[in-house]
Amino acid sequence: MSWTVIQQSLPNFVKGFQLTLWLSLIGIVGSVIVGIITSLIRYFKVPILGKILGAYVEIGRNTPLLIQLFFLYYGFPVLGIKLSAETSGIIGLIFLGGAYMAEGFTGGFNGISKSQIDAGKALGMSPWQMARYVVLPQGLTLSVPAFSANVIFLIKETSIFSVIAIPELTNTALDLIGMYYRSNEYLLVLVIAYAIILIPLIIILDWLERRVRYGSFGD
């Protein structure tokens, strides 16, 4: 184990670290937006569109991100659509994450008391008003555990971006190992880099989950 080798590799890992954070942030935000819209449409049973999005959720959750990336990066050019590696990675992460987020939010929405829904209908609320004032505030609160798990899952999934040569953390480590054959040093830095991202995030999400649970049900 050479600390000099680790020190010399840090600038490369810093760039990979920043790119991993950026791609994760875009992917998570996009996944949340897609997940909420998909869940609401399925919750209110919008004709045709609800069934289409139901199929999307099943496809998204039951196909590996690796296959989705290959399809986007290598398959689309055959159709005349050429996407950059980073664009393919973001679209793939949102496609996968949106399906998982949708399922998590749907579980939260289904956990809302039927009396709340009946009360909204009795007040003459439109579907939009019902979503805004009844379903979203309560459903999103109930979805926090699933949301937290999906956020961690999506950040770890960025490691698969290495297959289409996006220079994130894992790809950076693999490139350095291929050039200098110092597996121990570079893998150690890789593990530490992911720990720096994930451990504080897990603590924050755990705190948020406990706050939401106590706020909803009492301590």
C-alpha cells in the first residue's frame, strides 16, 4: 500500500467524485418528478395513460440499468439518434429511478386513509385539488422510507456508468488500475469516496424519516 500513489490519484478521483454527485443529483431529481407524476396518474386511474405508465413501471423495475444503458448508447444510433454518454446515463438513471420512485410513492398514496379521500370528495374537490391538498401532503410523508432507499440505490447505480465510459468514480478507478496496476490503492480510494457520499446522506435521510414518523404519529 503506497500513500504516494493514493495522493497522486486524488485529482482524478476528485473529478470523478464531482461528476458522480452531479449525475446522481440530476438523476434523483428527474426520478422524483417522473415518479410523482406516474404515481398520481395511476392513483387516480387515468384511462389509457394509467395502463401505459403501469407498463413503464414494470419494464423499468424489471430490466437492469446495464441493458438500458446499452440500448440508449449503442442501440439508439442505429435509429439515427445519437446520445452522449452522460446524456444516456442521465436518461437511463431517470428511467430506472422513476419506476422505483413511482412504486414507492404509490405505496404511500395507497396508505392514505379512505376517510380522507371520501372527505375530499364530499367537499367537491376536483382531482387536481385532491392531489394537491390531500394525496400529496400525506402520501409523500408516508413514502419517505421508500424514497430514502431509492436515493441510496440510485447513487450506487451510477457505478454502472463505467460501461459507457463516463468518467465517474468507478470508471476513474478502473482506468487507473488499468494504467498503473495498483488495485489496492485505487479501490481503497473508491470505497472511501462512496462512503463520503453515502454515510452522511444515510444519516440525513434517517433523521428525516424519524422526523416525519414522529410528526405524523407522535413520539
